[in-house]
Amino acid sequence: MGPLPVETVVAFVELGRYAVPGPAVETVAAAALLARLAELGDAGPAKRFLPALASGAASATLTLPGGGPYALDADAAGLVLAVADGELRLAPGHARVRRLPRPRAPPRRPAARR
């Protein structure tokens, strides 16, 4: 049956209290969406992705219609889902995140003395 809404809220409050990084809320939302699709008769995506999400081996994020084109924590999620035009789509993965070099500060001139 799964946790009740109150239990879920308490769990997310505790995750926030300890500043747990990563797409925790998004993973739960994606899992709920996949489970609902399975209930409606489209069990393919749920069979493919839910076991890894439920075991914690993978995390997910998603974009929703009207929410903008960007998915939160897409760099940390192993699965990026996009909901558009009434369809669930597997979004293309992101490229390897690379660190940009730090810009160098311009040389400072000594302050004039009086």
C-alpha cells in the first residue's frame, strides 16, 4: 500500500532538515507517475524503471507541462522523464558535467598612500 501522505510529508521534512542532496522529491514523484501508468494499463515503463527507483539504485527527475523545459537535479538523476502532450518520454541524458576554470581576478593595484 505504501506510506500515507502524512508519513511521506514527515519523511520529506526530515530529509530537508538534514539537507539531503539529490532529487528525492522528484524520484518519489516519478515513481508515483510510473505506478499510476501501470495501474492504467501501461506497465512497460514501470517494469523497466520502478525496481531501480524502489531499491535506491537509481534516482529520477521529471519535467511537467507548464513547468518549464528544465528538470531539477538533472545532473544528479540517473533517469530524466518528460511529460508533454499527454505522453511520458524518456528525456535524453545530460552530457558529462565538467568544471569550468575559475576566472582569474585582475591584478590589483596598490592603494595610493597619503
